[in-house]
Amino acid sequence: MVMSAHSASPVFFSRFTAEFSAEPALATENGAFTFAQYAALIHATAQNLAAAGLQRGDRLALYLPNCAELAILLMAALEGGIISVPLSTRLPAGHIPNAMQQTGCTALVTTEKPRERELAGLQLLSARELVSATPSPAGHRPLREPHFEQESNCIFTSGSSGRARAVLHTFGNHYFSALGSQHNIPVQPGDRWLLSLPLYHVGGLAILYRTALHGGCVVIPPPQMQLADFLQQERCTHVSLVATQLRRMLQKPELVPVLQRLKAILLGGSAIPEKLINEAHALGLRVHVSYGSSEMSSQITTTRPGADVSELLTAGFVLPHRELKIAADGEILVRGKTRFKGYLEHDDLLTPFDEQGWFATGDIGRLRGDGALQVFGRKDNMFISGGENIHPEEIERELLQHPGVVQAVVVAVPHAEFGMRPVAFCETATTLETSSDDLRTWLGDRLPRFKIPDRFFPLPGQHGSGLKPDRRQLQELAAEKIRSNSTD
């Protein structure tokens, strides 16, 4: 374990210059920074944040795409005791003030000072002006080490099952998350982890901490480039993907040898289709399936190196520094050193934990006899149709076994006779014609009749690229289509 002689004191920033100084820390299309250069940039940026009036304990919103400046700002805020709040770049400018108010942010950093009138009255800071390698006249001092209980950042949940919530993490949450990840997916100096997930998402932020703690390099692709194209050009060793990303990469034969050379492919974000697991395993890809959440600072369980198909069809085993149990009703409960501090709601910190510190995830699952976790779906996604319980994820899993289905999302819509009925949105392969009748026949051999969706609609393009589907938005779209007598 990477810690000092005093277990309450982490060793983090000091390793940048003491152990990893000449190793690459950040790689971009414009060049690479060593850990020594990274440390200098963090130090100078922390000074610039202080000069801009930011003090320890302040909260700073960051509205930036993945870039070296954002990585440096996140670490500079940590060094300066400032709580960073990275915001989704998909968030319209008009929604930014509400997000800042919800998290108590006093300033906003952007690529350049925006002119949107919605941001009038906010303290706006330029990332380009803040991130500077120029040392102060007093010279470079060692970076201040954060302590485990220090509040480090706030990440908004995906909001796929309701309103997005602001998850407050401590430095210790990310530190122990990175340590636990190392148990199954080792990172060492010379390794290069592709930043394939946004830094406003906990999966992207976790990459920043895993590499920093163990001397690896974060490879940051340019925003306009496709990940598949970038992966071919760069000597990456690790990558984090959602199922849709991996599926699309496997559709390009020239990418298969590239994927086969990777040390680890971490899959998460949602359920992984069985046919995708079988294909990846048959190709010899070093795949790790995981189950995680924003509230637990990324991974909770992960499959082991060299796992067989049986294990890869689960979410793996509980990682160090986490605990997990299944409640009487099947809900997954978690706690441990990676568990978040609480939800920020304006001036309040909501702590949804029981007396023993367990957090109810809202997911339904079971532990196999060997301890591997199986996740069945969201507790709040279940609905009742004609007196029968229906879990949308069960229908989605069967749809994804169809050779013509690339992605599937099932939602519930009101029905006069049965209360609620399932409707499916599917992305289908362009190489194979797939009709609604084909899908009904396919499901008819696999599911009870009451679970077969009444309608099948094309999955809108914007839902095919996200980390998780926006079920609420798709539910509204389905109801609208049915109301307007749209046909599939």
C-alpha cells in the first residue's frame, strides 16, 4: 500500500518528483509532460487560483472538455484545498448557474470567457490564463499533500433514473479507489491509460488518480478525434470503455490487433451483453467487467485477470477497501473507504446512510456461491404490468442477444388496461435487416408473453453514445410517439 509510516497520512504528490520525475504523466496531441513538469504546472496553477481569490474550502466549477488544462486544474484545486466541480460539457450554458448554486461554487473556469448572457454576474476564469508553468518568484515548494478526509471534488450523477445529484468525494475516496483497482488491474510507470471517458464522470476522474498514484500516463485524445482512430495511433496499454464503445471498435477488423495488445480493457457503465463478452473472450482480449457508482468513487467489484467466460458474465469480486452485501429484498448495499461523503444540496450535505454506514445503491443483485456479484438491474426501473413485475434490464439482455441488435433500452409507458407496458428502443446493425416482427419472434422464444414490448422504435442517435441511457427522456419520447399514432 502506498502510504507513509503514519497510516493517516497519504503519500501522493511527493511521488511525482521523488519516484516518477522523468516518467510521462500526461500525453496530448501537442506533446507530453513528465511528472516533474506536471508538478510544476500544478504548483503554478494553484498559485494562480489563489491569486484569483480562491481559498481553501471554496468550490470551483470547471466547464471544460477533456484536456491537459482540466487535468492540471483538478490537481491544482486538490493541492490548494479547493473543491472542484467538473460540469458536463453537454450541459447548456443556461443550466450552469443552477448547478453552481446547488454545489455552492463561487467561480467558473472555462476554455475562454464565454459571452452567454446566462452567465452574467458569475466570476468567470480562463483556463488558459490559470494554467501556467511560470514559477513564482519565491521558487517552487513541494506540493502540499492532501489528507484523506479533505473534500476534493463533487461529481454529478448521470441522472438516468431521476434528477442528477451532486456527489461529494474526499481525497481518501479516490485514493483508496485507485489502490483497490490496482489489485486487479495493475498500473506502473510506462503504462498509458487512454482517457476515453469524460473527467466530469467518475470513471474518467478515476483514471486520473490511478495513473497519478502509480506512475502511469494519462493519454488525452483531441475532442474531435474518434477514440478508435486515436487508439490505433497511440501506444496505449489500458482503456476504460462502455459496452457500446467496445462493440463499435470490434466492428472494425483493423482495430482487433490493437485491442489484443492492450494490458487491460475495463468495461462498465451498464450491463455488458453476453454475446459481446463471448466475442471479446474468443479474441483473447484482456477484459475486466466491473460494477461501480459515482457514490463509491468508481469501481466496487471487478473481474480478475484471466477470468473465464463464467466470471466475465458477472460483475466480478469486491475490491479492497470496499464492502458489499445484499439486503433481504435483493438491493445491493455498499460501504467502505471509497464511499462518498454525501450529496450536496445548496447549503446542506445529505448523508443517506444507515447506522452502520451502508449506502443503498438502488440496484438489485445477488452474490454467487464463489462471491462474484450478479447485477440484475435498477430497483426503481421495475414496473408492474397487469399485476406482473417487469425488470426492463431482463428484456434488454435478451434483445442484445439478437444478432441484429447493437443497443437496446426498454421503458414503461402508461396503458389503459394493464397499467404500464414495456416499449423498446433499439439500435440495429446496418449489415442486417431487423424488423419489429423479428424481435417479437426472438423474444417469444425467450420470455413470457407479458414481457414482450408492445412497440419497437429506433434508438435516437444521441442515446447511442452516452455512458448511460436517459430512460426518463426515452419514456417521454415513447409516450409522445404512441399518442401521435407513430408506427415502428
